[in-house]
Amino acid sequence: MKTRELADILNGSRGERLLENLYGREAVGRERLRYLNLTEGMAAEGATSDEIRLFSAPGRTELGGNHTDHNRGRVLAAAVQMDAVAAVTPRADSNIFFRSAGYNDTVIRLDGAADLLPKPEEKETTAALIRGIASEFAARGERIGGFNANVSSTVLQGSGLSSSAALEVLIAKIFDSLYGKGRRCAIELAQIGQKAENVFFGKPCGLMDQAASASGGAVAIDFADPASPVVQQIEFDPLAAGFALCVVNTRGNHADLTPDYAAIPAEMNSVARFFGKSFLRETDLSAVLARAAEIRKAAGDRALLRAIHFFNEDSRAADMALALEDLASAEGEEKKREAMARFLRLANESGASSQELLQNIYSPGDPGVQEISLALAVSREFFKERKITGVSRVHGGGFAGTIQTYVPAGDLDSYKDRMETLFGEGALTVLRVRQAGAIEIEF
């Protein structure tokens, strides 16, 4: 569509319905302005026409399965209302022109095979992700073409809501829609994004973030076969069960934390290798405990603790999914309360295991900085003071960033005040589960 036509739709009832579905009624005005600004800021140079296409990929919240995906475990996650959006026009050449507010424009040239290889100077940049995604599409036999993209993301960096995964899946969706005839399923888009992050961007990561963003909704994912993960959609509306699902951004610094993140799969894998395996999912907890004394000597105490966390958390993620299935199918308020109470108990156990066994609450290299520990402790004290049921757990990769909480809806305002006194205005965000994954937006 042309800019004026898009503006007319966004300002009309069709646009309002779409924006409400993606972001919630309270956000329609803000999101309409965001979309209008995106389309008006398009770069025309090199475009094959003035037709604009819109794409969106959501952030995600991890509900269960903290650091299990990279060892072929099970996870529970959900797409959320914060997203990365792009206004896009195809180009006649193979260049990518990428614009994002607050950052310098990026131009990636894809003129030949050498341009599809990692470039060390691009490590940990958006250019690396774009080049990596293009490379993976080419490796899968797709034609690679250029485009102009004007991008806006409301998934704050360092928030634990996977801003990088949302961007990766967004770019993959653009390539697929423009040049791949939209053939790639959600998991394929996720795998392409993960490959770009691992190989070109230079950060080790599992597949959970990208899979949840690409799929949309609440999803239970089993990574036993990473080439073909099993994804199950699960109905989940926390507010309907009486709880606000929140993240609290402690605004910690993620700089220089890559070694801390990388140590978790490395140590888990060292325990797997003790048994001649590549991943912990290929062995079991009873075997690990039976040879715990030997594993301590071979891999160290922390590796053993993290392996114990993996097995319990893997099983717990599956139990959490079952609790949500029971919640969705329960008849009567008492049955719903029982299912939600079971889910919350498991969520609290997940948080305790991450804190005590996985040990991803603060960086061991800087023990004087413990924003996550503080947020968890103050949240638990809040629940005790008010004699209410609540959950607080580390969210995502850990070491810095966010905690996740479930707060009774009637206590949300007081909890928000408590957290924002500590971490600043706007630190708390209430999440809603977004049903749409990575999409080309069609009105």
C-alpha cells in the first residue's frame, strides 16, 4: 500500500481493530502514531515502487524452562505485546538499507558469496544479524534480494523480553515474504534467526526466544529434536485468572555478561560429556546423582548443580504446561483456582531453582551488583507483608535485566509503587499474551 492509503486505514476502524488485537485497547493511540511515523520515515532511494509492506514480530516472556532449551529440554513461553515492527519496500538491487530510530542507518551489500560470510568487524551488531539471516536463506536455496526497512522496536534491550530474537525473526519474516513466497514455518524462521545470532552475531543461545516470537501465543516447546521441535499452543490469560503477569526491569548492565551466559550451557554439556553424551537430555538425574562424587572432580560443583537444575526444570516446564491446560479446560471457579495455584507453585519452584542451583541471579565477577537478587527479595517481602499469593522469579538469561512476577490484580498498584521506588519510573510492565507471532500485517 502507498503511504496515504496506509494512513487512512490506520486512522480508521480497520486499523483500530488490528492494533487493539495486537497491543490492547489502551495502546491503540500510541501504536497508531508509531506506525504512521514508520511509514512516513521510509527511505525511497533504490525502492522498486512506493508500495509499503508492514511486518511485526513480538518479544517473548519465558514462563518456565529456564536455560533448558540449549540442552534439548522443554520450555514454556509466550509472545507478548511489545514487538519489532518494520515498514518495508523491496529494492531492485541486493542491498539492505536498515533504519531504526536512535541508531545510525545501516547498509549491507549482498553482491556475492563473500558477502554471505561472517565479518569479524560486525560482531554483535545488527548488520551481523541481517547478513547471517541472508546467508542462511541462501544456504536453504532461496533467492536473496534487497529491501529498505524502517524499524521500530518497543522490546527494550536488556529487558529480558528478547529484543534480539524479535529483530531476528522480523528480518527472517521479511526475507521469507519478499523472496521466499512465505513458505517458511515459524520454527524455520526461528532456526534461521538462531543461526545468525550464534554464528554471525557471536552470542551462544538456545532456540526458545526465537521460537516463541515466531509462533505467537503461549507455547510449550520440546527441543528433544532441535531440527524439528514439537510446539504446542496453550491457552493462557493471567488476568482472567486474577493475576497480573509483570516484568520488572532492574536496569542492570548487560555489558560483558556473554561469558556468564556461555558458561551455563558449557558446564551443563561438560556433565553430559562425562557420560559420553552431547546434551543433558540424553541422560537422566538418577545417573548424575549416582556418580555425583566423580562429576564434582571432573566438572566442578557448579556444573553439577546446574545439571540438577536442568533435570528438575525440564520436568517442571512440562508440569507447568499441564497446569495451564487444566486451567483452560477447568469447569467452575474452584477448579480454576486449583489449577492456577498449582501453576504458581511450580513457577515459584522454577525461580528458586534458578537462584539456588543454576545461579544466574548475578555475575560472579561483580558480586557487589545484585539488582535481580534485590528485586526478588523485595517482591517476596511484599507478598508476605500483604499475606497474598505471588510469584517472583528470574526472567530469561539472568545475571542482569528483569524479574518476572505474578501479582494479584488488586495488589498491582501497590506492587508497582514498591518496585518503581527501587528501580525508577516505568520499571514495571504488565504483559499481555499476544496470539500473533511473526507476521506480515494485512488489513
